[in-house]
Amino acid sequence: MPTSSDSAQLTGLAPVIASDTRILILGSFPGAASLAAQQYYAHPRNQFWKLAGALVGEDLHALPYAERLPRLLAHRFGLWDVLAACEREGSLDSAIRKPAANDFERLHRLCPELQTVGFNGQTSGKFAPQFAEHGYRTVVLPSSSPAHMAMTFEQKLDVWRQLIEPR
């Protein structure tokens, strides 16, 4: 009989990319709210849509989710996660067990114009060296998660701007 400490295998979300994607933002793995809604960054306190909106000059946060993705793609931004699946209780990256990475070998074929890969937080940022080895410019970003409040929104945005304004 399963106990409450048993975790089911969770599957992540499909990539949001296009052949002309130039900047890809990779999270670690969707949180519980995102998995339940089947939407990237669905937790109401997650700052992702406000940060991304500031980068592209549109209030993405104010749009319905179904309108956010095409607007992000129109600005040649894509979204995905470093993990395809894992076991986890709750939403914290520290609770991830049995991680299975996404198949990034196909990125070059699917997104031939991809130049920059941003990693939303330290957990996904562990994959940055692998992407750098393949010639991508990488930026490890402060997490947009509500669990990461050590920095103000403005401080986070200053670092996130490196995706569009290399320093």
C-alpha cells in the first residue's frame, strides 16, 4: 500500500518554441499550480509574466494565458523546462527526486536561430555549461518564483535584461 511519502512521476509541459525563436527561457520543472492549470508560471505570485513583459514591452501579465504565448513567440522568446519529468512533493526544486532531462539535442533543429538561453533560477542554471558548450550564450537568472524573494522585482529585472542587452 502506498504511503504519503510516495511520489508519483510528474510530467512537465510541452515546449513553447518556434523556428525563429532567438531567446529560450528554461525553468527547472513546473510547480504544482502550473501543472494543475497546464500553464507555464501559473502561480499568481510568480513574477515570470511581469518580468518577460518588461523585456518585450508588453503587459503579458494582464493578458489571458492563451494570448500570452503567441505574444511571447512574436518577440522570438520561447519557454521550456530543463526537466521533462520527476518525482516531487509540492513545488520546491529542493524536493525534486528522480529527475529526467528534456531532449535538448533537437533544439538546434527546431530553433535554428536560437542564440541565447536564460535559466530561470539556480536549479535550471546547472544546465548552463552544457548549452554554452553547444555555442549558446547563457544567462543564469534570479528565479521568478514566489519562493525566491531575496531580490526585489527591479533587481531581478536588471539581471533579466541581460537576455536582450548583453553586458
